Amino acid sequence: MSDQTLAPDELVYTRIFDAPRELVFRCMIEPEHLTHFWGPIGMKTPLENIKVEARPGGVFEAVMVNEGDGSQYSMQAVFLEVEEPERLVWREPSTGVTTISTFSDLGASRTEVQILFRQADAAEPFQSPQPDEGFQSSLDRFADYLRTLTSAAKE
């Protein structure tokens, strides 16, 4: 998102994945996929810890587990918009953060994903002016997972 001006309470991440848009979108709403990459390096999110009802008003819940000490971190959100395969919007009531993910087909089985975190109503500890390394590592894990799916499809 190079030409859009962000508000002080917004963070944006843009990543291009070598995978078709429909697959990238499905990976973001199907627990069977999310379990492979949800969370930063050093965390795992077991399949039984993920619940997704991909529809407006539906829930998105996940419990990440620290691989080192077993501590758990939960995320609970409500979908506001689900426009397959173009857009997902959810809000985390406990933090006040709204996440807007936009999926753009770049052709040649490439997809740009733009993730905007709107923190206007977020509690102070959840507001951050700097990109989060943990989130970047989660996107790296997502890219690695997509590579395994697209490599398997080519075989």
C-alpha cells in the first residue's frame, strides 16, 4: 500500500504470494490450513484450537501455544465481512482491533494480500506504531506453507 496515507492508529502489511487468490483466501478461512501457519515462529495453533465461521457475524477463534513453555494466547474475533475471494474483515472485541484483509489477483498464480490493522478503539497495549516482527514471521510461515501446497499441486 504505497500510495495510501495511513492514520496514526493503522498498521498495514502487504505481501505477494506465489499462489492463486482462491487458494490464499481459503487458507485464511479453513482451520485445516490455518493450523500450519497461524502465529509467529515459535508458536503452534493446533487444529482443535481453531474455530472459523466465515460469514458476517460468525466467529474466528484461535488459541496459539508457545512451543517452548506451553503458554497459550487466545484470539477471538467476529467476522464483519466475508467476500470470497476478495476481502475478509473481522473485529476482536477484547482488543478493539479491526483487521481488514484484501486479496488481489496479480495473474500468473500470484496474489497480493494487504492486511490493515485499524486500532482506533484498541486498548493502549495493543496500539503499536512499528511493524511487529512476530506478525512478519507468521506471514513468512504462510508463504512457506503456500509453497508446499503449490509444489504438491505441480507434481
